[in-house]
Amino acid sequence: MFPKIKPLVIGNWKMRLSTKESVELAKEIKNHETAKIKAEIVICPTFTAISEVVKAVKSNYIKVGAQNCFWEGQGSYTGEVSAHQLSELGCEYVIIGHSERRKLLNETDETVHRKVKMAIDAGLVPVVCVGETFEQRQEGSKDFVIMSQAMKAMEGLEFKSNSKVVIAYEPVWVIGTGQAVNPTEAQHAHQVIRQAMHDIFDPETVRNNFRVIYGGSVDENNVGSFTSLDNIDGVLVGIASLKAKDFIGIINKA
């Protein structure tokens, strides 16, 4: 069962840092003594930095994740990386279906579903991103969009008792803007996601195997307003996770 004592704080470093910079940042976070008692921490560097970052935080409280994986375990898929290969490197989490990939690389609900299944089969914790665009929000279809994305990602999956899934609500229109949504609105979105999971799985599975977190312009000043709410189990942090001082500030105030 996911412990509810500490919030989950995930840093998505995107394609921003070199391997050297990633290792230095990981060590700075690791060496901050109070961080380990404040939150469960996951950092997600680029593929090229994963191996060195895993070494940098080895035997520590920080977990390492990847930013994507492929939906097959092996084969002639030039340029792709499988969930099993990520697990072999020491990854424990993997981000799937981020809005940047949906928009720029044409990821669909079907490919997200297949990647989630493969991640679970490989023993990784998928961090499944769902969220509406500004146009969908204006049309009043926000709840339908996030419920549909969440359900299509999970339908038909079989969980082991120790399988874990994180669903990250990331409204597409706030990512990178510096403007987060109102916490009350985020709370409602999280309730919608949880209800969608209850429509698929039994209550015990939802309670024990799922976490729902918020992402989108999270910073040190607003993180507490999200993590203090009952339905929000943590945060997915983008730009603000690229500097140790800022990320540790978020961890400490989560």
C-alpha cells in the first residue's frame, strides 16, 4: 500500500540537463538532510543520464525514473527504449503520456495504454499524465477528457498486489506558464480521476495501488496548497525541479 504520511514529489528534468549537470543536481538533492524526511522523491533525467544518476543516488532515499518507454519488451524498434531496459538500469518509475509527447510526438490513448501495461509488467511504476487543453476547458469537456484519458490508460490491465500506478493531473494549458490552477479545481479533477478508477477497479485496488498527483507550474509558494488537500497525493514538477534550491524548497513545503 502507498504510504500516506509523505507526499510524492517527482521532478521531470525533460531535455534540459547534460549528464554532468544531472549528476551534480542529483547529489545536491541527496545531500540535503531534511529532504528525505519530508517527501518521497523521484527524479527523472534524460535517458543518457539515467545510469550515472542512479549511481549518484545509489542506496539513498531518492528514486530514479525515466521520461518515457516503449510498448514492447524487445525487438527491431530503432531508437526506442524498453521498460525492461530501464528497470535494468535501476529505474523504478517512468513518466508516460506527458502532454508534450501527446502533442509533439502524436502519442495516443492507445499507445499510452500499451506503455502502461509494459511498465507494470517490467515492475516499474508508471506515472500516467492526463489533462485537458485550453480549448477543451473552454468547451466544458474537461471532466470528460481527463476521465476518458485515465480510463483508456488503465482498462483491461491486471495488477499484482504490489503493482503501483501514479496518475498525474496536468492541465495542458498551464504547463510552463508559471500559472497553476486553483487548488479547489485541482481537487475536483482528482476526484474525477479517482471515480474513473473506481469504475474499473475494486475499492481495495484503488486504495492500495493508485496515487493521484498534481502537475503544472508547481513551485515552492503554491505546493502546500495542493498537497494539503485530501485527494492530492503529491506533485509532478517541471522547470522548478532543475535547480536544487527550488526543488528542495518544494519538497520541504510539500
